[in-house]
Amino acid sequence: MKKQQEEQNIREIRALLLTWFATAQRALPWRQKYHPYQVWISEIMGQQTQMERVAEYFSRWMELFPDVESLAQAPEQSVLKAWEGLGYYSRAHNIRRTAQILLRDHGGQIPASLQELLALPGIGPYTAAAILSIGFNQPFPLVDANVERVFARLYDLEEPVKAREGKKKIEAWAALLLDRDNPRAFNQALMELGALVCTPKKPQCEICPLKYYCLACKRDTVAIRPVVSKRPGRIDIVMACGIIELDGLLYIQQRLADDIWGGLWEFPGGRLEEGESPAEAAIREILEETGWQVQLDAAFQTVTHYYTRYRVTLHSFFCSLEKGQDKKPSLNAASQYAWVDEPTLHQYPFPAGHRQLAALLNEKTAANQFVRSSSTRKRDKKK
């Protein structure tokens, strides 16, 4: 009798979720046709990124690279530029490598096989299951942070969701509840419920389609579910760089392929050493990376950005080369370099901190041009 009741509850939960999803789902662009290529790109973009931001980048990406072939044949810099701002640039490198493999070995098509997907760069078990479930409507359960939270409350899970026992229970529930006739909609419904209703803070239990079945709601434990392990503390990193100017041009260099931001461009610089000031660090790093001795002409801006557990503070300085030095650097930490005018900076992909500096340089130039044009107009009026 108990087993029959549980089976009945599962059927009702599935039906309620699918009915709710049919009317409440967000109109995300990859949900229009569920093309496997689009599902793949959206899944990679969605790692560590909010869905609204993913939708914005996804639409621009599809204009540039509408299919596997166009992506495989695109220059690396074009792909990195399209990815600029999403972070974790190894994802962009892997996407391009995978597209090239797909074009070469799979006729430009996404394989509908778990084993073949897992053999591709940047595609792990979750992403492979998501492509198969959402792109091909195959019965693979999906568990992301939203689903973890839904199950932790639905079944009032006492173990931390990231602990071994907690993960094991959630995976079992995901497999048990999966609607094998419509896994695409069911998996998305679970994730959407966690994103829109069963949220981390201020969950809207009163409108939840599963309220009647939610043990945490019945036991008044929603506020303490899911149980999370203690998060590691934030790590602060302080860096300095130099904006080297020569004959109206700015020096930038491309990071080595195996660096954390491999293939991106930057102003030369690096981390402060113990007891070092930002200005001293900028001079030392430029010498180590380019062989140039520079003088600091003025401090520019200090910017801050975050990724994973890190807060990075980047100090910047306007610099000029000491007299008698060749404008060609001795590259020790970069694959290539360029001297570019300030308006051209936006054509190059930069990591977050350096991208902020490039934008601030644009603003500074625009402001100076406005002041100069205003002064010219005033002089003309006087004449």
C-alpha cells in the first residue's frame, strides 16, 4: 500500500511540474527549437553564470557562430572576443576545439551518445547528460544547484547537499522522479522551479506547485534547507600593471596559451611581492616580461573584479620607455605583442580587470575630446 502511494505521489509530482512549466517557463532562446548545438553552447555558458546573462551572450554568439562549422572555422581571437566577460576562458578554448573535432569526425553534428560526448574537450558527465536530455530528449536525470535545493526541501534532506551521502540521495531521487516519457521538459521544470520559486532566499512556497508534497514546508524547515558545507574564505590578490604609451600608441601583449587567461590580451604586469608597492611591482613586472625599463608617469585607475573565491585588485600606471630602448620587447610571458591606438583596444579580448581599464581609457579619451571640442567652439564664438 505504501509503495502504491509513493508511486501515485511521483506521478502527481511529475504532472504538476510539467503543467507548471508549460506556463511559467522563461522564454530562453535555446528553448525555441532545442537544437543540440544550441543546447551545448547554452550549457557551457551557463556554468557559473546567471541565466539572464547567458541569454544575452547566447543570442550574440548565435549571430556570429550559428552552427558547428562556422565555430570550427572561426579564428581563436574571434571566439575569445565573443566570450569576453563570461570568464573561465578555458571553456571558450574547449568549445572551439570541440567544434573542430565535430566537424572533422562527426560531420559537424553533435553526437547523441554519452560515450562520444564525454570524449570531447570540456564536456563532462553533467554537460553530456544535459545535451542528451534537453537536446535529444533522452532519459538522463540532471542535478544542478537548483535541483539540489528543490530536492533538499521536497524531502527535507538533513545532510549537506555537497556531502557524499547527500549527493547520493539527491541523485537517487532525481532518477526516481524522472519522467522518462518527457525528460527534456521534466528536467527543465525542476531547474526552473529552483530558479524562479524554490529560490535560495525568500522562496515563494505559497505558489509552489509541489507545496502539498514538500516535507520541509510541512515541517517548517524551509529556511534551513538545503544544508550547506562551510564555504572557504575569500582570497585577496593585489596586482599592478603598466599602460605603456609611445608615439600615441599603447602596448598590449597576448598571454601564453597555457596561462589561466590563455590567448587573451593584457597590459603587462603581475602580482605584488611581499613588501612591494604597486608602483614597484609594475616596474619590476614590466622588466621581467618585456626586458624594458620604464618610468611611471602617473597613476591611472585601480579596479576590482571577482572570480570564484578570489577578489583581484588591479592598480594601473601610465608608463613610458626609458630613452634608447627598442620598441620591440623581449617577450618572456607572452606569445605576441601589439602597439595599438586607444580606439582599437576594444577589438581585442581582455580578462576582466584589463577590460575595465580599456573601457576607462575609452571614457578618458572621449572626455578629453569633448573638452577640446568645447574649447574650440568657445574660441570660434569669440571670433
